[in-house]
Amino acid sequence: MEVSVESTGGLERRMTVQVPADRVEREVDERLRSLSQRAKLKGFRPGKVPMKVVRQRYGDEVRQDVVRELLQSSWNDAISEHKLTPAGGPRIDTVKAEPGAGLEYTAVFEVFPDIKIDVTDGLKVRRPQVEIEPADVDGMLDNLRHQRATWEPVERSAASGDQVTIDFHGSIDGEPFPGGHGHDVPIEIGGGRMIPGFEAGLEGIAAGEERDIEVTFPADYQAENLAGKTATFHVNAHSVAERRVPEIDAEFAKGFGIGDGDIAALRAEVEQNMRRELDEQVRARLKEQLFDRLMEANPLTLPGALVEDEIARLREDTLGRMGIKDTTNAPELPREMFEDRAKKRVALGLLMGELIKREGMKADPDRVQKKLEALTQDYDKPEQVIRAYRANADAMRQVENLVIEDQLADWLLERAEIIDEPSSFAAVMGLERKAADAAPAEVKS
């Protein structure tokens, strides 16, 4: 077998493979002889079919099988002989396999980059320094109060912040349109869940009242047949309710598992949970920074095949989160949505893999157990779930990969330059951003 390999630029390689004719013909003849012993053809006894007849009847089919299998085996032999590590399957450009002429084909593929990590020390990361203040605990308790809020019916007209339960029927130019109606739909005025103008149109409405609300769909509305069009909704209000937020008292504390209703005990437990979440968030920020700095200090040329595979995975994950299981008729999400993230994940995966191999890192059993406990703590019977994990090799491999990733982050952190920066609980946990997102539109503008 003759093999020649040329670089066509970057990580792409073009490999030409020639399999001698005698090897191809020998394999074809052996299979035909074997087939002649089993073939059942009309007019011949089993095992007595002449080779000429067998070749005429099955020759083309057998040759195709032989060529297909020789192409695969010769490809494996060729990349092994030349110590090549393809980053994806080959693209077969040309195949020549005429009888008596052997097999010749050209395969184009990418190889993994030669990874030499030169920089792991002195990577600069910024670590937020946070003290949880009493005001932070007050804010968290206030959030918990609002999570436990209830809607209480009121005998008055609706105002901003109230919940109105309505029936509605929409029409455009007097004609109803798909999805333009609803029955017993609760809508919070100012909640921002409906198209602009709809919730404002409910202000002042009372139970039993009917009215028409005219709104214009945004120009970028997801349903193209409605985008930019003006619709009229006939609304029938059934009830008006206002939000009732509970007081922080003994009953409130008991609702969070504080048996004697002690407020101080509730505050202590809330603060402990806040500290745990804060520590996890600080660690996540450090880890992200470490990996970003690692990639910046060790740039790589990435195989396009790996990037495309990652884009496909990200696209499929996104569709799954949208509730789309059958992707046959799913909307085509543009690759540009995922390209940067895919490149980052591929680069980080290659660098991490090289470091883990170089340093001989193995998943620490104690950390694996702790990770399993963390993953299963919200189940009713976590011990059973842990046993199920341990009985599933693929699931355990994923858990061990998470642990090794954490171990690698710790290894890098030991070599990093850490800059401590004062911060606040709200800033680190993203509560300031969430508050801004929840603010009324006129405030944000």
C-alpha cells in the first residue's frame, strides 16, 4: 500500500492512498469462492455452482463490499502509519476502483493542533471580597416574602401591580387570528408579559366590566404574520386581585422549617445559605477567569470539524430548552448564534485535556463522592440516586469529568496572581442587574 500526505494549509491534510490490485482481486476471489459453497441458484446443486456463474451473478456486489471495507481498513492503517490524529472523519474526494486496477482514493481531513502549553503561572484573576451585611439579609428576606405573596380579590378597579383575570378575543381588521384568544387568563398589570400597551389598557377595569384594547404588535414579533400589525382585543374582566405580601413573623419563619418560629434563627439560616451561594459564585467567577486567561495566554488554531460539531450540539441543546424534541421541522437557528461559544468550548477542551494528561490528573474519590452528594441533595432519597449514578458508567464519567475540571481550576489557582477587590453581595450575585431588569420601562430608559 502506498500513502502520500500533504498539508494544504493550517490543520488540513490531503492523503492519497493506493491499494495494490492483487490485494483487491485476492480479496474478491476469496469471497466469491466462499460464496460459491453457499450459493443456491436454480439449476445447480448447493456447492456446485461454477465460479464463472458466481462471479457473473455476485461479482459487482462483492467488489463493492470489498472496496468499502478496504477503504476503511486502509484509512486506519494509513493514519496509524503516519502517526496522524484526525480531528474528524475524512471527506473522500475521489475513489478509483476499476477491476484489475486496484483501489485509489483521496481523503481530506483535519488533524488536532500541536498543543504546547507554555503559560500556566501568573495568570491574573480578580477575586471579589464580600462581607454579608445585615441589609443583605434584610433584602433576601424581603425577596422570600415576595415569593410567598398571595393574590387576594378586591372590590375596586384595577391599578398597576394588580392581577386581573380576563377572557380576551383579538381581531385584526375585524377578523380573528390564531392565538388571539384566551379564557380565565391571569395578567399582572406592569408584569411585562403581554405585548406593549395591553397591560396598560387594563388599568381601571373592574370585575364584570368589558372593554376593547387596541395594541400594535412589535415589528420584530416572533409571529411574522402579526409583526407590526394593529389588533383590537375585546376583554371581559372576571376579577381583580392585589398582591398581599406576608409579614416576617413567627408563622413566616415556621414556613421555612423553623419549628419554634424564631426570627433570629431564620435570619441565621438565611445568612448561612447566602454565604454558601456566595462562595459558589466567587469560585465560579474565579474558574471562568482562570480558563479565559489560560486560553488568552495559549492561543490555538482550532479544527473546523470540532467547531462545527460543537455548534451542532449547542443548537440541539437550545432547541431542547425550547421544548422542541423533534428537530426535523425545527426553526433553523443560525450558526452565528453559537460560533463564538463553540470556539471557546473547543479551545478550552483541548487545553484542559492537554494539561490533565501532562499532569496525570485523576478524579479524587472523595471529591467525586461530594459532587454526587451535591447533585442529589434535592432528591427525597439521595442514597438511591447516588447508587444509580454509580451503576451507570456514562453518568459517572460525566461526574468525574466535572471533578477533574474543578481540580484543574484549583491547580491553576495555586499558580495564579490573585487580585482581591472589595465588592457587595448584590453585585456578585447579580441582584443589581436583576433589579434593573425588573424595573418599569420608564425607569430603565
